[in-house]
Amino acid sequence: MASHRGDRQAELSRFLRAVRARVQPQDVGLPSVGSRRTPGLRRQEVAQLAAVSIDWYIRLEQGRVGTPGVAVLDSVAAALRLSQTEREHLHLIARGEAPAAPHVPAPVGLSLRALLDGMPLLPAYLVDFRFEILARNGAAAALFGEDFGTPAEANVARLLFTSPRVRATQVDWARIARETVGNLRANLVRHRDDPRLPALIEELRCCSAEFSIWWDDHTVQERSHGVKRIRHELVGELTVCYDTLAALDGSDQRLVVLTPADAAAEQALRSLIALRTKSLTGVGLSVIVA
């Protein structure tokens, strides 16, 4: 038994050094400063990306940390940009057991799709715990653009922190963005075995100074409703209420619905929806916008 564990520790050390050597600083958003005696990331850089101490990471590479936890191994896997197969290998040699299967989002139910499409005047979209956009209705496309919810704009958190265009539309950007960070931290606790959520968090830490600062202050927040202001190039600024409704089927999906906060916002939404309908069909929605 001791010999078997010793073999695993030796394999863990070789594996971590090998995968660390193939990742370049620019691959993970780090500056390449100074000469490097060996290729790839330094141990300190991996520790920084994985949010662990440099001492702990050195002991991990040396096989001297006992049995590391699932979440911290996934953070290391995300920092080293491991594939799903490599992540499983890391767990097997470090813990002696494979990780739980990654979360596969439940398909959007027909009733939820009907609910989305049945709200033609209210922008609404469905997200999972990673803030991946699973579905959206036509009103959401009218407000946020046709790309919203497509592969080009598939994640609300990524859009908030990496898209200058989206940031410019959010008048209350700092508050909304910080709420999103707090929600991601709460979701990470619930889904520690999911490899994609830590990877998203590390990506945002690398490309957004604000995200990194707010993540490090350990704010946990699950705001499900509020008011925000949106700046739209066609109709100007409008104020909307937002409500986040949890699906009751255990899928951890959330339905986000925006409602106008005043008559001006209601008219602005109607105008945008009418313009979108006209652009798609060539026919205005005279009945709806009347």
C-alpha cells in the first residue's frame, strides 16, 4: 500500500511539472518578465492562478500534502488549463479516485420555453449556475442585441467583465458586476466538482482587475431582484426591474425577467421590440405597440 502511494506521488510530481512546463505566461494572461531557466509557468504563478499558497503548491508537486481536496485540485487543473481527461488523471494520482462527473445542464424544458416566448413585451432569459445563457426570448434580443445568448455572447458574467460594449450599456455597472461576483462565489460552493466554473472564475480574474479585487474580498451575495438602468443607443436610458426566479426541477436554472420601472421604460421597450420585429419580418407590431 505504501509503495503504491509512493508511486502515485512520484507520478503526481512528474505530471504537474510536465503540464506546468507547457503553459506559457501569455496563455493565462500573465506578463512574461525576465529570463526563465525552464519553459512554462513558475510554481509561484501556478499558485497565484489557483489561489493557493506557493508553499502548498510546492508541497503538492512534491507529493507532501496528504490527500488534497476536490475543489483545490480543480483550481490547479483550471490554472494549468487541463483537459477533462487530464483533470480526471490529476484526481486519480493525487486522491486515488476519479472526480465526480461534470455537471451537464438540463435541457430547457418546453414549459420554460413557452414561458419565455409567452412574454413578448418582457425581456427574459434563462441561465445556469455559471451564468451561461441557455435560452432567451425575442424581447431580450431586442434590448441586448441579436448576439445575446448565441455562442458569441453566451455568458452573462463574461460579457459584464470583458465586453466594453456591454459595460457601457450598464449605467450601474459596478453594482451589477459586483453582485455577479458574489453570486459566482455562492455557486462555486454548491458546484465544487464542476471544472468549468473555476475555469471561468480564473479567466475573469486574469482579464479583469475589478473582478480579481472583488473576488479576493470573499463577498458572497445572492441578490434575486432589484432595479438597474440600461443605456441603449436607440432609445437612450431606461430603468428596469429585474427578478431572478429559480426553477423547481432541481436543474439549478434561473429565469431572469426584466420589467419596465416606469412608463418611459415601457414605451422604450415597446419601441425596441417593434423595431426588431420590423427588421426581421418587414412588418411592424401595430397591435402590440399601440
